Amino acid sequence: MDGEYQKGPDQRTVKEPEDSFVPTPMQVAQSLRRFAEPPLRAAYHVAREVVLYPRAQRILRAYEAHYQEARRVYASKGHTMKQALTQVLVRAFSADKPDALLTLPDRYGPCVERIRRYAQAQLERSACCWLFPKPPTGPFPEAVRDIPAVREGAVIAVQLKDWLSVEGLDELCDIVLPQLEANVYGTHLIVDKVYVYRNLVSRAKEQVSWTWHYDNHPPGITKLMVYLTDVTEQTGPFEYLRSARTKEALYRTPTPLSGYGRISPSRLQRYLAEGYESCRVTGPCGTLLFFDENVVHKANVAKSGVRDAVVLQIRPATFRPERYIDSRWTGSFQHRDFNADPYDTVPRLKEGMLSG
Ligand SMILES: O=C(O)CCC(=O)C(=O)O
Ligand SMILES: [Fe+2]
């Protein structure tokens, strides 16, 4: 290994995205066929792809250049990469399994316990949370469990509103992120998003992250997920697709701007027929998952119990942050997934979201 972090996935696992902006003759034919059906919608899709293609390519190039600059800055301060990870894909860590890439020291357990206690208390109070999908507006009773839509199983997840005051997160970052800076990225890192949420037992239709997808973000943006409850097959584990033979996760090349990359049921069937299998990550409270957002994955609705988790979306930075989590560069559910300009670290509200 030459110390280079190669983000590019193993060619064997690369699949072209369904919504790729590089139209193959087949896609062009499909687009033309769509004109004959619901004409306005098809015309909209074709026009959108044509208009967005150069912009999507510019974003990918800008992220790549930004990453190179972030590595130059990190190296210029005398930091060296201790080892390099060729591909992030999906990795699970726990305190009792030593791993050269990431060591979880003794203070990790108490740190997770602090986060767990805080998150659990907040996720039970209606005033502290958003519900997904959003039920008709309140007034809501004080306890989340008493909200009629929750009792009826119409809610999939409860999301914490205030990501900045979660106790223990700074310490979690101080434990994990310096190791990822030195062992994976070779750059300084910032926490771009904090998501704390609970997957509930629900009979609502699986949607967005609860269907098979890849996040479709520029390379270099990854996620750390820490389970805050014991997670079994029943309580809504993280699930991903991997090769049944090599156990390597399935990676999809991103095409930013076209939304999250949904994997259709027929596409999933094809993957399974081609030798991929699904893997549900179970484990005790404190299990830590580090994953590339462009692996094919999904969240699960709990069949019993609940699953609480904190997710940190991280990205390289061209500066050394005083704190990894800071409202100057950290956002949450109400913010856009990523900014088109990699140097723009300000959390930008999603359209239609009010601050706070
Ligand atoms: O909650 C989960 O298990 C997965 C959520 C997800 O899709 C993501 O964090 O990108
Ligand atoms: Fe996702």
C-alpha cells in the first residue's frame, strides 16, 4: 500500500447507476420511449437529465479537487497516514473486537452510555422530536408513545430536533475521528450532519431510507452509525447488499443532484440473481458501523422493540476544526444532504424547512 486512500471501488462490484447521467444508447431509447407515454413527465425527465449532467460532473470534480487540497493541508502540518484503507464499504466495530483501523478504548462504553441515556429521554418527548412520516399536525400529547399516529403504527421513525446539545457526542468524535483522519482519509474531518433517531414498530409503507437505495452523495462523504440499543433482526437493523462470495458490499457510482438512488424491486431481484445477498447488521448497544454512503443499503422498520441510533455524516475539511461538531458546519434532518460547493460548509436548510 502506498499510503494513498483510493476511494474507487473494486471494479468487480461497480455497477452503473440506474439514473446515470452518461446516457447509454439503451437509456436514450428508453427516454425516447417515455415521450410516447405520459409525454409531459417524460419531457421533464429528459430535459432535467440534459441540464443537470454537466453540473453533476462539475460537482464530482470539485469534490475530488477539494479532497486533494484537504490532503495537502493535512500533510503540510506534519501529519502522516498511519495506514490506509482502500475502500470503506461497510465495517462494523465493537469494543471487544480489536481492529487496527479503529480502536475503541475503555472510555468508549461510558461515552455511548451517556449518549444513549440522553437520546432515549429526548426521543420519548414529543416537543423534542419530528415524526416521519409527518402525521397531521398536533397538538400532540407530551409523550411520543401517546401520539395517536404512533399508537396506530403510522410513524416509522422519531427524529431528534436538537442535534447540538446531545451529551457525549463531542467525546465520541474525539475518540473516533482522529483515528479515521490518520487511518482512512489523510485529511482533517468535520461532522457535516448529526442524526439521532429511533426506528419504531410500524405498519406504514417503507419509503426513502427504508427502501433499498444508495445515498448518491459525492465520494468522500461517509457515515458513522452507533447503535444506542441492542439491535436484533427484529428491532430494525441496518441492512446492506454484499457479494455472497467475497462478502464485499455493493457500491454504486454516485451521480449527485438526481436525488437519492432508489433501487427498484426488479433491480434488487437482479442483484440477488447475480450472486448478491442481503446482510443485516445486528449487535449490542455501542456497535459502531462505518460505511460508504454509496453502498446499497436500507433501514428497517422494527418488528418489535425499537432501534435508537446516532449517525454522524463526516467529510474531509481543508482546515483543522476546533470542534468536530459545530453549528458553523454541522446540520441535521432539516438541512440539505450536501452542498454543491465542497468549500461551502454552512448547513443549508432544505427547501420548505423553517429553522429551529
Ligand atoms: O437507519 C438505518 O439503518 C440506515 C439509514 C440510512 O439509510 C442512512 O443513514 O443512510
Ligand atoms: Fe442511506
